[in-house]
Amino acid sequence: MYREKKPFMIIKILLFAFILATTISLIVSTSSQALYWTPLPPYNVLWPLWSPALVTDFDPALAVGTTPLITSLTRNTILPVQPGLAWDPCQPGVEAFPWLLYNAPATFGGGLVYWDVYYGLNPWPPSYMLDPATGAPAPITLPLTWTLLGPPGLSHFGWFVPLSNAIFSLRYGVPIVDLLTTADIWGITPITALPTPII
């Protein structure tokens, strides 16, 4: 009788150990995961902490910072570098695109404009973030899991930084060399800047 129960007891112990190890690894990985985004008032959109060009204290060892270049994102915010990057993670679609933000020149009315992959350049903020009756900010409600969101994939996102920069440059006459590139935003060395290999 003892021999018949022994295999079941071993299976129970192994199952318990597996569940315990899985639970501990989930708790540890969640608590030690870097925070890649931070919400900015008044609209509650996410600003990237993973971009060395868009934070003040980027730590290369952790590949994140903690302090965004700006403290709020209103129509009158002046970006110290452009494009900035903001994201509403509740946008529809499997891989919703973040917005690229630019300072419109004073001769064009000033203020922030954003580039949307589907609708082009528009004044900041998107209309759904404003109360239709009062025009006051209507902050988005972030998903409960927003702290677990990682950076967008470079292959998925990288192509539209040059496109957006070109459209902004052509529309407003801003020199394209004054704008951040995909490599600047992601903190990677472009292939053209790498030294020539010695063969």
C-alpha cells in the first residue's frame, strides 16, 4: 500500500515545487522589471524612458532612465529635442503606433503637432483627449498592465521616423538634420557610423 502512494506523493511534491518556482519567478521578474514608460499629465499619455534622447538621466547599464525631458504634454509644451514620442497604449490594433511630436514654428501658429501613421500631422492633442463640451483635457485611462509594456519593436517602428521627419521638414521648412533619427531615439549606432571593417 505504501508503494502505491509513493509515486503520487512524488508527483504532488514536484507539482507543488513547480507552482512555487513559477510564482516566485513571476513576482521577482515583475518587481525587478524596468519601467519603460511614464504617464505625462494632463492627458496621461506614455512618454518613453527607454530612449536616451528623451530622458535626462539615461543609464546605459539598465537601458532606461527615470526622468523624462518634459514634465507635461500640453499644446504649449516646447520640446527641447524633436521629435518627442508619446503613446496611448489603448489605441486599437495589435501593434498601435506611438505618435511623434514636433514644435510647430511660430510663423505657423506655434504649439505642438503630432504625426500619426494614419492621419498625418495634426495639432496636439488628438480630439478624443478633449472634452467635447468644454475643451478641457480628458485623460486616457491606462490599462492596469501599462507598467509591463516594453518599447515598440525597432523593425515595426523604425521606418516611420524618417518618413515623419521628412513630412514635418517639408511642411514647416525645418532642416531635417535638426531632427532626431531612429538611431538617436533608440540609442543605437547607425551602420553608416560604424568603422570600416579591416579584412
